[in-house]
Amino acid sequence: MKKISMFVVSCLLIVVFTGCTSASGEGGTDNQITNSHTEQPGASTQATQPAAMPSPDPNKQSTLVFSMYKRDSYFETAAKAYEKEHPNTKINVKYIVKNTSEDISRAKQEKFKSTMIADFLNGKGPDLVVMDALPADKYVAKGLLANVGDMLKGDPSFKKENYYMNILDSLQTSEGGLYMLPLSFSLHTLTGDQQLLEQSGVHFNDQSWTWTEFLDTIQQLTAKRDDRYGFMAFDENNLLLNMARTDYNRLVDAVNRTAHFDSDLFLGMLEQIKQMKGQTVLYYGKELKQTEGSKGFPIYFGEDELLTPYQYFQYAANMQNSKEHSLVFYEKPKAEGQQPGGYFEPYLKIAIHAKSSLQPEAWDFLKFLMSGQASAAAAWGANDLTYEGQGFNGTFPISKSLYTAKTDNMVQAGPLQMLEGGPVKITEQDLKKLDSLVTSANKPIFDGEILQIMAKESPAYFHGQKSAQEVAKIIQNKVTTYLNE
Amino acid sequence: MEALLSSGKRNARKRIVVVIASLFIGILLVWTLFSNMMIGLTLPRVVTETPAPGSLDFNFQGTSSLQPVLEVELFNPSGEKPTEILAREGDVVQKGQLLVRYDRTAKEQQLELEQNALKKMKLGSKQLQDDFKLAARGDDAAAIEAARNAMESLKLDLSAQEKRIQMLQTELTDRTELRAPFTGRVTAILAIENIPSNGADIRLLNTERGMQFDIQIPAGMAAEWTEGDAIKVRILGKDSRLVEGRITKMEADSRKESNMPEGSDATKNPASEERQTTKEMVQVQVSMHDKSLRAGNRVQVELTQSAGGDTFVLSRKAVHQDRNGFYVFTAQSRPGPLGNQFYASKNYVTVIGEDDQRTAIAQELWNEDAEIIVESSEPLMDGQRIRF
Amino acid sequence: MNRSWVRRWLRKDGIAAIPFLAPSLAGFCLFFAVPLVMSVYYSFFDQVTDGTFVGLDNYRELLESSSFRKAAGNTLLFTGVGVPLLILLSLGLALLFNRQLWLKNAMKTAVVLPLVVPIASIVMITQIFIDWNGVLNAWLHRLDLPRVDWLNSDGALMIILLIYVWKNIGYNMILFLAGLQTIPHSYYETARIEGAGSLRQFWGITVVYLTPTLFFVILISLVNSFKVFRETYMLAGAYPYDRLYMIQHYMNNMFFSLDIQKLSAAAIFMAGFIVILMSGLLKIEHRFLENIS
Amino acid sequence: MTISRNLSRLLLSLFTGLVAAAMILPILLTVTNSLMTEREMSFNYGLLGVVTDASAQAKFVNLKLIPDWVTLSQYAKLLDSTPRFLQMFWNSIKLVVPIVVGQTAVATLAAYAFARLRFKGRNVLFMVYLITMVLPFQVTLVPNYLMIERLGLMNTSGAVILPGVFGVFGIFMIRQFMANLPYVYTEAARMDGAGHGRIFWEIILPLTKPGLAALVILLFVDYWNMVEQPLIFLKEEFDYPLSLYLAYIQESERGVIFAASVLYMTPMVLLFLYAESDLVEGIEHSGIKG
């Protein structure tokens, strides 16, 4: 019996080794991309060195593979522009879908996730990858992404003052590594009616308030006048997610793999959200019809995600229209003792493969992408300000100089024709306000399996199908399963 | 026996299944063909071309008419009718050359009259001198004074009269002739012999200052020019030839190509309607020095610019524009259930140059043997299925 | 010694086996054995490429994971209940169909058809029944009982079991029917002549001669019990109710967490379990075949 | 005697009929619902997955067996305005037929070796085969992906077909059948000095016919339903088989899901109906008696 098994195992091993040797033999003649694929032992040691990134060898022919789920035309133009500047570097931009409408059923996304995993684990992953559709934390945990933060620090040609370092710094992991560089970001803020808030005489400090303080504030506000809603949130779930995000560390203990969704904290959140809905304290939805008798905004606070500067200017336009009410952006509530500063959500997060042999080239290209040199729209026209179809070109860029160049152009170009509504004059003062929003943002909005589990289960409570305890228990069980895998 | 029976039943059943199966497959097959055909018919029809590698010689032809730099009209100096016209149209005349003689009789008669009056005055002066001598002998101071005065005044009158005669005499020589003020060419004789004229009699062109014309040239082609540069200009006409001109003035022109004055190349073609190119034009003034040039001569400026480097040339109709730049649609084939299917794919291109027929685009990876859609029966969208 | 071993091997049917086995073995090695060996290899390393040997660390981690233990327990429960249930039911049906019945063929077709229903359709029909607004809750409502979120209740397991049995009963029945056909009629005739009752005929002939088929059916049922994951996943997602969290969920989630080491280790656990089970069955089968001969 | 026999037969038939009816109910539902208009579909099932307020009046989905208005509009829509549906249907055929034919051939040969030949390592090798059948797809995905890429099969139909051809399920099934065949059948041939090739071809293969029929059905069903392999190993959507259309059917296409299911099932049902008679045509009819 032993001999038999020995025979079988040796037979299999022979097959394996012949398979591997023939395969690695093929590797050399594979194609020009091989450069990035051959598993050079040097590549991995290089990745772990925090030392300065050597500048790319200008005489080396290399092909960078740049993978993404969804195409962004900026990447293509940028790749072309970069190739022109660096004739020895070819950029192979690979994407799965041209736009998300192609993939409503998410089959392609699943394909992208799976093939990326297979590619990365086989050591053949792309040199650069857009992580937006991928679970970045898992890749980082497996050491598959290079620490671009080190590259950034070690590169004297990277001018920190040209970038929103507040964004980049706050994306660092708890160990201080920075594995993805976002090319753009959106801002999550509260909007408030300044006049009304001042008249009400209720004092608050949006720099430091927690959700409890915020909810207290709106309750005080609505206690004085009940023809206005205190806060208009997108929906209950979203509010819950917001609250859970700020208190994430109290709900989830990743180190000890325990969750606290059955705690009073979480139950309190659930109950508070539901309870306040009955009064005029909270309103859920995106549109609010003006109630009779009150002009302007029948709410004290609303929440908003400024995906592109367009939305900000739309607000500026509204401000110009309604003289009595001036819309002001406030910071969203945060955890106790957290630094002041708003929330932002990074987009087009690009990572470099830790095992790529072309890291210097990849970093150089990433730098080029970040600088926005190839950004098609020199100015933000009305068309370029919307996000749809524009991708990078319409968003808040990570490059400060690009942002300044674009806004300067816009101020010079005179009144801005919005997609709806008349031309809006963008003043330096408007821009200053926007600037301060951008430069103060320091809390990333994150997503993850746990938040998704929460979002899936909690509507049952909000719609009265289940009790808070039941929902909390289900979430607690599922999250515990997740944490202990 | 039972087995045989049941096997017979089985075979019958199998046959039924086979019939149903072939029906099912058949219907689907027919439907596939049919729907493919139906869809095919509703697809936009396209005409394609393969871009030819090469460079686009970008031609520009602009015509204009020459205008003299300096041309003056010479007026009748006296108002007399011309008696003899010495110059003929087109004559090249030297400075001071006699051009027209005018009627002198009126002037001569007046001179004669004046001379007679002078004579009369001179006679009068003798009388006065005698009067003075007489008075001087007397002691009547007043009378002496009066006589002196009279004599003095007559003297003045005399000199005045002499001046007038002199004037008349010069007038007779000067104003009865028209002479060329500068070397030039007579461009028009307006005077007619023996008919009094009150306007200009001769139009004279200064040949030393030469001719000039204005023309609008696309900014892209004029980019390398500065004032003072020489350009070749073709003189149109029977003996068309090339003459060198010199740029004297350049200024940007905001007017669009379509309302160019001498409609140089704004031939209305469908492509230019489809894509409103707001070509920047430059107003250029060119001066020319050639004796044989006539004002009003048609001149033509011919420019050729090679849209340089590795370019592909394709029909101008194929290139469209949106807010992100120029693009073309290429026909791409993908395998379908029944052979290849064709799709329109939008590709942004870098336009190097274009003329009214063709456009040169930068050579890129994708466009090496791409089928570029020139015409389509309906507006296309990226990714749309098409047929040929 | 080595040579003599080879010679001994060849003396038997070894040479004859080569042409029969070669095509399958070649493809099998390429597409199944090599990946399998690589998976085993991964399970001893900390990274897939350039990893260092960590021995049994991955296995230790796996066993420490409470989620894995939960998944393993749930899977054991599900297969432990589901497979015997399925086999009993399908055997019963097969025996029924082996008798004289009216409309036998039509009914047989009806039983087998669930096999071909696409997953999307199964999921949709299941949803129609178990959704919060679904038919089951409508019935409860009519009885003035509170609605149940079936997928987040202990009933969830029953639902998955039902889907599993419903879908695979036809599959097994085909196998059993085919197996029953291999039992020569003469055996029964002989038994009848010898005066054996139908129960004795069943135990003495049917069960005995069906045993090889039975083992095969057990294996296939086991394999298919793993396949019901796809329906579960589409109904309840990657993190279903605790009871539904099977080892396939664990593996699937490990895959998307890029934790191929733990995934491989879990797979090897699973394979080990199945090997033990199957070698036991094979041994019995072997002995049984010898008995018949 | 005959009366009681007929009675028991009737009762058994009734009982089996009930079971069969229960089994076929979901399929019946699929077929009848495929004849509904889309409006009726959304009216009946629009509430699925919708979180309704508990305070509001209780509303439920409406399970309906008979449509109000029988129409082929779902089919028309599916076939007419969803050209990829037909395309995917042919893709499925193109992938599944080679797999079924190939695996049946390869497996029959290998099964003979496993069932009728004795060689060292047989059981261990068999066990290794067995393990690969049991493991979920994801376990070997990463090495498999590497393998397929190295073989240059990525994004070709070969990446799906070849692993399918060498799948081990067929070996198991046929081995089972062959192992069951009494050795007496082959002993005579052996005495006559027939080789394994002849024995296999002339004796064993005809006897395995019901097994082959069952195998063809089961393989066809298995591979007709495969999802992961084509999703990952095929690049272009127009190469995808029908199973992917149904596995990732979009919310907006719910109105045609039943019609799509019916068309999806039809080839399998037809195949089953065709092969079923071979399935029961066991040894008793093949002329050989033990």
C-alpha cells in the first residue's frame, strides 16, 4: 500500500515539476509583459525597503500593465501622454467594462475580483491597479500592495505642497503605511441654514460634535419651532451607517475579533434613529417640498456629498438666489475626541503591485497620473463639472496645483453656465470657502463587509418588521462569523 | 412479447422526442437567423474607409485683387478746358513730364489786358511826375505832398500790376499744363480735349511705391510668418506668373472662414456644415513691386503645408467633434453567433491638419488597419451595432 | 527491488490499463491533479508566491477559527441529515417506479425534471415562498400568526434541505433505477421459487445488489450537497444566517479575502474527511464484490 | 387476486402521482408564469425583496398558477429584443456538447481500467480522482488559472471545454456500472482469448448503455448549469453561455425570467425524454441473462 501511494505521489510530482519547468521556460518568450511578471527574487526585497525609490532607468524598454474594473478616459489619455514623454515605456490599460451600465448584474465585477485574485496570487498581477472595486484591506493584509507612502516620501521630485496631503495622510493605515493613492475624492458634509441657526440661539460646535451632541442640537432646534425639520438624511440606513462609521472602533474590535452590535450603543443608535423620525426632528429623503408659510429651506441641516465641484457651485447659485437664507457647510459629527475636519471619500485609488519588477516605472507613472498633467479639461466648464461620464476630469483632484489651475481658469472665464439655472458668478470668496472644505477634510469614508451586513439587516427594524434586539443579534452573529474567519 | 411491444412504444416515443427537439432547435435557429436579419435591417448602415498612411498636404488658395499703394488723381489746375492731352493711358511718365495742355487764350487775353493797363499806368506816371515837378517848384507844401503821394501810390500800383502780369505769365506757363508730379504710370485719362473739366483729369499711379493686396489666411499657416517676409504670389490672367511679394502687415481676424470677403476657399461643402470649424484667420497685407502690375489684377496666394510626421489621412467627414475633442468611429468586428458582427467604436484622435476634403490624424496603435466609418445612415453611438 | 516491483506491476493488468487510462490521466493531471497538489503545497506556506514554509500554522489557524468550526459543524449537520434523507426518499421512489404503475413514464419524468430547473428560477420560486411578503408568510398571516423572516430563522436550514432534496431526488432516482436494472430478473424468480417473501427479496437481493450503486449515490449526494451552496449564496449572500453558514461559504469568503492558504487547508480537511468516508465505503464495496463473485 | 393487485397498483400510482405533482409544481409554475404578461408578473411578484412597513396593511406576493391572460409576449421579448439570449443559447450548445461527448468517451475508457483491471495504485489513484470531484471550484481556482494561462487557453472556449472533457464524474459513474457487471460475462470471452480492447468494445460497452444514457443526461445538466468556469475563463460576453445569463439575470429582466428558464430547460428536458428509454432498457432487454 505504501509503495502504491509512493508511486502515485511521485507520478504526480513528476507531472508537477515538468509542468512547472516547462511553464517557466515558456515564461521567457511569453510576451513583452513578462518583464513585469517574472518572479524575480529581487523584486520582493525591493518592495519591503522603505528606502528611496530609484528613478526609472530611461533606457529600459518596459511595459506597465494597468488594470481597472471600469474605464476612465483620463487613464487612456494620460497613458498616451506619458508614452509620448517616455518613449521606452508602454502602458497597457486593461479594463473589464466601459461603463457600469454594461454590468448591472455585477457578473463582470465578480469576474474582475476573481481574476485579480488569481493574477495577484500567481504573482502575475498588474503593475498598477485601481482598487475601487476591490477589497483593498485584504490585499494589504496579504502584502500584495507596495507601500506607496514610502515611495512618496523617498522621492524628492514629489512636491508635497502640490498635493492635498491632508487627504493622503488620513488614508494611512494604523501602521503608517499608505498603499493606495486616490486621484480624486468627494466631500461629505452637512449643509445648514446659517441665518436660521443663528436666529434660533442654539449653540453648537460643529468642529467637535459627536452624533449624540448633533442629535441633541437638532432636537433643541425643533423644540423651538416645529415647522422645520431638524435634519434631512438620505435614509435611515445611511444615517445608521454614518453613525456606525464614527463609532466603528467601539462596535468592532478587529484585534480580538469581537463585535459589539448587541451592545447598548448600537441598540441606542437604532432606536434613536427610528424614534426621532416620528417627530419633525428627522426627515428621510433627498428632496423636501417647501412647507407652506416658510420660505427657503424648511430644514435646519441636510447632508450632502459633494462629488464634484459642480454641486458646490450649484449651492453657490442657490445662495445667490435666496437672499434671506445662506447655506453654510458644517462638519459632520465625529467620534469623541477626534480632530476637527470633514469627511471625504477617496476615488480612483491606485495601488502598485508589491511584486512588480517595474516599481520605479509604476511610481513614476502614478506620479504623472496624480499630477493631472494630462487632464483633458483645462477649465471646469459646466459640462466638465458633472461626474457622469467624466470620471477623473470632473472631480476634486488630489493635485492642488491642478485644482488651482482649474479654479483660476473658471474665475477668469466669467459667469458659469450651469446645466440648470442661469449663469453663476464664481467669486474668489466662494472658492475660498470651498478651499477650506477641501483642505480640512481628514476623515475617510470607508466601506466594508461589516457595514454591508449592517445595511442589509437594519431596514427590517426601521420598517417595523423586527425588534431592534432581533436585528442587532443577527448582525452580531454575522459580523462575528466574519471576524472569526 | 410485452417487451417487444414496449420497445416499439419506446421507439415511437423517441421519434416524437426527436421531432420535437428538431422543431425546437429549428425554430430557434430560424429565429436566430431571422432576428439577426431583422436587427441587421434596422442597424445603421455605414460606409467605411481605411485610412491611408501619409501626410496631408494642406493647401490653401486665396485670391484677392491688387491695389496700388499710392495713386493720385491730378486735377485741372486752372479750370480751363484741356486743349491737348499728351499722355495716354498706361504711359509711364517721368517726373515733370507734360501730360495735358490747357487752353491758353483766356489767360493770354487777360495778360494782354493787364499789360495794356500797365502801359496805361506808366503813361499816368509821367503825368504825375510832371505834376510833382510843378508842385515842387511852388511852395505849396500840401500840394507837394499830395503830388508825392499820388506818385508814390502810382508806383505801388505799378509794381502790383507788374506782379500780376508776372503771375499771369507764370500761370500761363504752369496752369495751362499738367505735369507728372512723380514718376509713375497713367492709369486713367479723365479729361477730354476741349471740354472743360471740373474734376480730376489724370489718374497717376506711383510706380515706385508698388502694389498691394489684402488677404485672409488661416492662422495655422501664417503662424511662421512675420511682417517683412517674402511670399510668392501668382498673378492671374493670361500670362500668369509668380511674383514675389512682401508682407507688410499682419493682424488677427476674428471673422469666420465663412464670411471671408474674397470667399477664397469657403466652398460650402456638407462637411463644413456638419462640423462648424471656427478657423482662425489672419489678415495679411502684401505689397508687390513689379512694373507690369496693374491695379485690380487678380492675384492668388497658394500655400502648401505638410501636416508633418506619421499621420493617417482620412475623409474629413469621418472626423467628428465633441467637447472632449475630435473623434472617429471605427467599425470593429466581434464574433457573433452567426459570423462576425460589427460595432461602432468611438476613438479620440489627434487632428494634425485638415483641408476641406481630408483630415490628417496622428498615427496611433489602434488605427493601423482600422475601418473608419465615413458615413452612416443615422447618428452613431459608441458600441452601437452597425452594418455595411 | 524497485525493478521487481515494476515487473510485478506490469505482470498484472498494468500494461492493459495504460491505453485505457492514458487519455484521462493526462488531462486529469493537467487540470486537476497539478492544481490539487499546488493547493496542498500552498496550505503549508504563508504566501502563494515566495512564501516561507510555516508547517501546520495554517491548519492551526483554521482550527482556531470559530467560524470554520461553525461552518464545519453546519456542513456536517446538513449532510448528515440531508444525504440520508435524500437517499431514503430517492430509493423509495426508485422502488416505486420499479413496479407496475399507471402513467409511470410521465410521473418519472415529473420527478426527474427538477434537475433541469435553472438556479435563477429556483431562487425566484423559493423567494416567492419565503420572502417577507411571500406565500408562506401570507399563510401565516391568514392564521393570525406573526410573519417570519425565513432566511434568518432556524427554518432556513429546512428550506435549503427542501431545495436540496427536491432538486436531487430525480438525480439519485436515475442512478438507482439504472442500478436496479443491473439486477438480473432471474434472481428474483429464483427467490420467488424458493418461497422468499417480498421483504426478504428486498433485503436479500435488491439491497445487496444495489449496494455498489448505493455507495455511488452516497458520494454523488455528498457532492451535490456541496453544490446547493450556489442557491444558498444567491438567496442569502456570503454571510447567511448562522445555521446556513457552510464550509463552502467559508471557502468562498476565504477566496475573496485572498486567503488561499486557509482555503487550501480547509479544502484538505474536507478532502481528508471524504477520503476516510469513501475508503471505508470502498472497502465494504470491495468485500461485497468479492462476496458476489 | 387481480382486483387486489390492481387496487394496490392504483393506490401506489396515486401516491406516486401526488409526489410527482409536488415535485413538478415549481416547474409548472415556471411554465405557466412564463405565459404571463410582464405587467401581471410585476403585479404578482413586485413585492419580492421589498421591505414594507409593518404598520401598513399587510401585502403579499400573489402566487398564481394560471395567468389571467395567456400570452407569448415574454418569449417574444426575450427572443426579439434580447439578441444575446439566442447567442448565449448557441454558446451553451457549443460548450456543452463537446464536453459531454468528450467526457463520455474519456471516462468510459478510464472507467474500464478502474472497474475491470487490477493494477497497483488503482485505489489510491481513484481516491485522488475522487477528491478533485468533491472540492469546490474556488479551492483550485488559483492554480487552475495559472495552468490555463500557461497552456495558452485563457479566454478561449478550450479553457472551459478541456477541463470539462477530463472531468472525473463520468469515470465514477461508469466505473460503478462496469464494476457491477458480473464477471461471468467476460470470463467466456477471456477464455476465447479476446483482448481487453475487444472485451471492452463488444461486451462491456453494450452492457453499460443505461449507464451511458444516465451519464449523458447528468453531464449535460451539470455543464449546462456551469457558471464559474465560463465567467472566469472566458473574456467576452458574446462567448458566455446561457447559464451566465440566468445566474446573473438583472432585476429589470425579471419579467422574462420564467420564459428564459423554460427555454433554458427545454434542451435538457428533451434530452432526458429521449435518453430515458435507454435508461430503463437494462440488461433484461439486452439479450444476455446472468
